[in-house]
Amino acid sequence: VRDAVVAARAASTRWSGATAYNRGQILYRIAEMLEGRRAEFAALRRPPEEVAAAVDRWVWYAGWSDKIAQVYGSANPVAGPFFNLSTPEPTGVVGIVAPGDSPLLGLVSVVAPAIVTGNTAVVLAAEHDPLPAVTLAEVLATSDLPGGVVNILTGRVAELAPWLASHSDVNALDLTGVTDATLATSLERAAAGTLTRVTRPPVGSVDWFADPGTARLISLLETKTVWHPTGA
């Protein structure tokens, strides 16, 4: 976990500094590579409709890369000779516990919204079915995604997640894959010690085939507001 966070932080400046267009093109490439390896995911007992939905999910989020700032940024009315502009920016390093009920589509649905806006991620794969995540790691490694942007770990969530939640260089935590309420609460408390932002959806509440919306995108963004004198 420590080494993965170090790698994610090292990749953060380059990835967040890339143009939104460039990040989108890389996500499109991931979708292409994933589609080309359908047979491998089928061999891992992933249904064809799940693989197809995972490809579509990468494409869907890739399309948001250069639009999220336009939709959620704003020019704010102020009293005075100033421009006041608010723009969304990445939070930084995001720790993600991937869902166990959907080890491919669910995994893509939590990773793609994190990285498309410029965050980097440390991901704990589905504990009881990690092979789709390992195969996805091979897809990412051959898709022009810079090293360190996505770091996938396998193992027991109860052993790894506390170290991720308490790490002082993790900026946000997505607990979607934590089904144990007691563990989830302890992780929230650990994250509170370093003011880490936490996303904790209700267990079993996510339909991974449904329209994902933009909630996950927005939950991993900060808003920067800039004042600038007019005419200067």
C-alpha cells in the first residue's frame, strides 16, 4: 500500500497537468484494448454483456474529460470590477475499494471517474475474484496510461484498507466495495484523522448496468475560485 501511494503521488503532477483532451484519448484507447481482449475476460467467467458494458463505460467517461469543467465550472456574478471564475480540479490520490459483486464492470465504474478528471488511484481489487482486475491492469499497461496513475492491489480488504484509509498522502477514499459496516465505520474514522474525503454508498445500492451519472465524477473534485480584475 505504501509503495502504491508513493507511485500514485509521483504520477499525480504529470497526469493532472495533462490536457483534458489527452486524458480522454487515453481512456478511449483503454476501451479499445479492453474490447480486443473480450475472450480473455470471457475465460474469467465474465458474461459478455458485462464486458460490453465495461467497454461502453470507459467510452462514456472518456467523453466527459473535456466537458466536466464546462458543465460544473462557472463564472460567478460579483459586486465590483472583477471576474470571478470557479473551476473543478482533481482532489489528488484516491484510494478505492472495488466492489466484489461486479469485479469488472463495477471496477471500471469506480476507477474511470476517478482518473478521467486527473486524479490518480490506488485500488484494492475484489477480494474473492481478483483476476478480472489483474487482467485489466494488463490492459491499462498497454493503453498509454502513464505508470502510477492506476495501482491495483490484490489481497484481503480487512488487512489492506486500514492502511490505505489512514495514509496521510491519500486525499479521498471510495468505500464502495466495503460490505462490512463495522469495517467501513472504522475506515471512515481513520480517514477523518487526515481529513480525507470519504465516499460510502449504501451497501448493495448500486446497479452497475444503470446510467452512472456524474455523481462519482463530482465527488472526487475540488472547486478552485479565482478573482481577477477586469481590464487587466
